[in-house]
Amino acid sequence: MIGWLQVVGVALIAVGTSLTLITAVGMVRLASMFARMHAATKPQVLGLTLMCLGLAAVMQRPRVAATLALVVALQMIVAPISAHMLGRAAYRLGRVNTSALVVDEYTDDIERAAREITADEDERPGAG
């Protein structure tokens, strides 16, 4: 006999799988780097979380649930960090269409840092 918890688990797995498929389609179809980063992190993490919840509901074992909780926790930590580093690297390499940005604070930060480095080099003894 199939319990109601298993039916809920299968439904969660189906919804999570759909979100992961949406992530894959978004990665292929979206044009800008930032839109792809959004597609790679938000629906993917939610999809994985729903699939892990569904698997825990279907399996109904504490050890499996603990392992899946660890997987979800690590994914929630790693996905934003990796998206940030990917966006930062793409921006620094010039792979981002900056004309599409509404606010671009990173360019100001890079220019200010370059000015500070230049000023520090000029103040060193023997510079000249």
C-alpha cells in the first residue's frame, strides 16, 4: 500500500525535476551572463531542495534524511558563492554587456582601487 507521504514525496520529486529542467532550458536560451547566473542558481537550488525533500519523504529513513539535509545545506552555501565568483570573473574579463546594466557599481570600485594602487606606488621611496 502506498502511503500519503510517498505520494507527496513523488510529487515533490516531480516538481523539483521540472525546476531543474527549467534551469537547463534557461542556461541554453538566455542571452546575458547575469540571466544565466540567475537561471543556474535560484531554480536549480530550489529544484534540488524539493527533490531531496521528496526523496526523504519516499525513503522515510533518518540516515537518508540527514544526508539529504547536508546536501541541501552545502548546495545553499556553494551556489551563491560560485555564482558570485563566476559573475566577478566574467565582468573582469569583459564578457558582460555593461550597457544592459541599470546600476554598475563594480566599475567605480575597480577604478578607485586602481587609483589607490597608483597613489601607493607614487608615494614609495625612490619612485619617480
